[in-house]
Amino acid sequence: MKIAVIGAGASGLVAAIEAKRTNSRHNVMLFEKNQRVGKKILVTGNGKCNLSNINVTSESYYPSGDFTSFAIENYGVETTLGFFEKIGLYTYSDEEGRVYPLSNQASSVLDALRFECKRLGIETVCDYKVKSVEKNGKGFVINGSFFFDRVIVACGGKSNPVHGSDGSGFDILSFLGHTVNNPRPALVPLICYDFPKNLKGVRSQCNCILSENGEKRVECSGEVQFTDYGLSGIPIMNLSGFCDTESGGEYTVSLDLVPSLSGDEVSAFIIDRLENDENGLVENLLSGIVNKQLGLAVIKLLGINQNERNSSINKEYADRISGVLKSWTVKVKSTKGFDFSQVTAGGVSTDEFNPQTLESKLVSGLFACGEIFDVFAECGGYNLQWAWSSGMLAGKSAAEVTE
């Protein structure tokens, strides 16, 4: 039997390996549009490749854990780390559960996968774009030339297209009758309206709430990075997949700039400073609890003159200042787009694939895996774990399936 894997990224490489391991007699061929395989793997985890997280469960994924359950439970973290150890890659986990290669080099992960493909005799065709997949009898014809009995689509989404994910997999599956649900950037910075450019470079621990049309959607905490265009940092990235500005919804992010203090405690702090440092400058009023630039931004937002003395401020302002510090709300203009996103939210409808095999319910012999599905998760190795888990399941299922 001949099996084609379209896309030699994380899920595609694992799918090819698992298919060949399942039945060594099968002819497994990897097609990759880039000049080399696994290009996107090399830039994950800031070049260290955060390849999993020991806290992964099926509920780690959006929009629902139901579809991911079988793959994650049967090809989860323990199975994945065993898979990599078997091909010569040792790993470690940090205090937050993030798993990295022991070498701290993403290239080690890619090399281990490449070498295993070579050892198994998997044929890899690089610098070759698959433009069409057509059903032909009991099999498929790729680009009008190559016939295969089974096809695994592992092209990824649309994120970071410079590394190969250009949405072509959506076109392939759409042509074959599948539904593609609103692909949009996820794990991406947010561009905000009227944002103070002088906050560029400021970092602050915050609690962040994303709201759509005034209704709370999701909440995250962590270090927010302020930029000249808006917001970044892990909690913002985790919120971004729920932010679909193209659909016409209005999105806001509310930042609690002092999550360790209650509103009353912040008000008490401000009143104390006003009473005990009457001659101090307003520009320094909040420097004891937040970054000075953040404090100045809050003061300016309330129309208070930062060059005045504390004695010029009525104590009634304390609650107003506290209110902004505890819930500074900014309006989101857009995400920074697919070029800057780590993964794609939305994608091919999971309702149209069997979660226990990842075979299409619409087209026999057609499988998919990885980011191409309408599945995504937060930062921290969760998305790569889905790539490994779904790749193993799709590869094994494609090699085992019989008429």
C-alpha cells in the first residue's frame, strides 16, 4: 500500500514514522513545499522547542476536549516522550511543566525525526507543492500524477507562513468536501486603539480579561508585555485565539495592573501617599505599586497633571485611580495577524473526522492531523503535543485501515 503524507512538519513527520512502523511493507512518501522538512519546528520555544507539557489533558484544547480525547489519552505525553527517547532524544521539564530537549536546541528534535525517517526508508520529496488531491476509485491522485491508496493531510494552518503554513491544506480538504471553520491567528499579540506608545518595553504581572461585545470570554494571568502598538506576552497570546475582530465583534482587554492587591488596598495606598507625601510630585504617586510609566499612563488617562504636587489631588480621586489600576480597559483593533501568530485557531471541522482514527467521515482513506483541525491550545507545549498525538494516531490508522 502507498501512503502519502502532505506536509513534513511536526505532525506530518510523526505520522509518516508511525505509518511505516505499523507496516514496514507500506511505501510511505512525505511531500514538503519547503526546501527542507520541519522548518517551523526550529523556531518553536525560542529555538529550544517546547515540545510538550506534562500537564496536558484533552481539556487543554479548544473549542472542546471531546475530539482530542482519544488521541491525547492513547498517544499522550508519556507515549510521546517514550517515542522521542526511542529515536535518541532525551528531554526534561521545567517548574511549569514545559518539556524541552535536554540539549535545549530545537534542531535536536528535528534531527531525531529526520534520522528516523531516513532509517525507516521513508521517501521525502521537498520543494514540492501539492496543489490538488483528487479521489480516484479506491485511492487518490496527487497533482494529477502520483497515485496513493491513503493520504494524510498534515499541512498545518495559516500561521507563520514564511515557514510553510500557508493554508493550502484547507484548500485540499475543502475541495474534497470538508468544512473549514473561520481560520484566524492565535497565540499572537494584539493591536489596540489609542495605545500609549511610551509604554513600549514595559512588563507587568497582570490579570487579563478578554470581553466580546461586553461579555467576558476568557481570563488569563501572567506577565504582560506592553508595546508601541498594544499588548503582548503569554497571557495576551493565550487570549488572542478568542479574538475574532474580522467577524465584526468588538473586543476589549481589561488589565488588573495590581492583581496582588484589592481595590480597597490600592485606594488605601493612594490616600496614604497623598496624606504623608503632600509635597511629592503626582508623577511619582503610583511608583510604589506599579511601573512608573504605567502609573503615568493611568494618571494621564484620568486627566490629572503629573507635574502637580500630591496636595493638589482631592482624596476622592483615590477610588477613581484605583478603579483604573484594577481594570484598565483597552479596545482591541485587531490581532497582529498570521505572520506573527504561533498557531491557527479555527480550521477543518472536527465533526467530519473520526476521533478514534482521524479518518474522514466523508472520504474513505483520507486522514488529517495537527494544526489543520479546528483545535488549538494555550502557550506552553500544548499545541505541539497535539501535533505529536494526532500524527501518531493518523499514521497508525492509515497504515492499519482495510477495505
